[in-house]
Amino acid sequence: MPEKIKEIQPPSGLTRLAFRAPLWLYRWGLGWLLGSRFLQLTHTGRKSGLPRQTVLEVVRHDKGDNAFYVVSGWGESSDWYRNVIENPQVSIRTGHQRFQAYAERLPPKLAGDELVDYHHRHPGALSQLAGFMGYRLDGSEADVRALGELLPVIAIRPQDTVASE
């Protein structure tokens, strides 16, 4: 089981500004510089009803159905996560793509599978990200799977894919 080593809070002040720097790349039309490892998510504020934006790391991009999988590193308290649970109609930009999409939380078993897959592709990155999110992993597949079952993993699928299912 992943060990919780510290409580984390979303960044504030100058740290928050640094975290939001990739958003400016998208706003300046340079989001493609981040490649397909990141996406800009535009979602609706659950209280304000206004459009909100954030940039997220892509855990996996399924080229078959053009679905993107992302993790809420701040857990269920993340504003973007709470907004997409309230209103799953979103839009994304990544690389040179831009489209309307639908966001849904994966069940814990599938979320665990996604993190195990990510761990196999990027073993060092997951350990660093886990530490950043306040967890220590022992490196075992069981530990990685348990982390995936703790953190919300969101599938973002183009609306035309969702409609045809």
C-alpha cells in the first residue's frame, strides 16, 4: 500500500504561478511545444458557471479512440476535478488537436491498471510524481495499482466517440 508521507495542498503564490506557466503557452498558441504529454482542459466552474482552464499531464493517450487519461494529483479536492465531475462536458487542446470532449472518472480497478501501465512506460517519473503528491511507493506493481485506486483517474473522450458508443 502506498505510504502517505505528507499532506499536500494545491500550490499558491509564486508556486501556483509557476504551475500555471504551461497555460500561457497554450494561450499564446504555443501549446504544441508541450507535445502530446500535456493537454489544456477547458471546463465549467461548478459555482461560477464560467469557463476555467488548466494544463494536465497525460498519463496515456489511446490513439484508437483518441481518449486521454489524466490523474488528479491533488485528489478529489482539486478544483478542475470537482468541476468535471459536476459538468463532464469539456474541451481539450493538445499538440495541434482541439475538440469537445466528455470526462468521466474511471472505476478504481481501471484506474489502477492505468497507473501500472504508466509505471511500466515511465518508472522514474511515477516515483517522483508520487512523492510530489505526498506518497512513497515501494516500486511494486501492487503498490502502484493501489495508488491508482486512491487517486482519481479521468478518461477524456471526444464527444463523437462517446455518442457512438
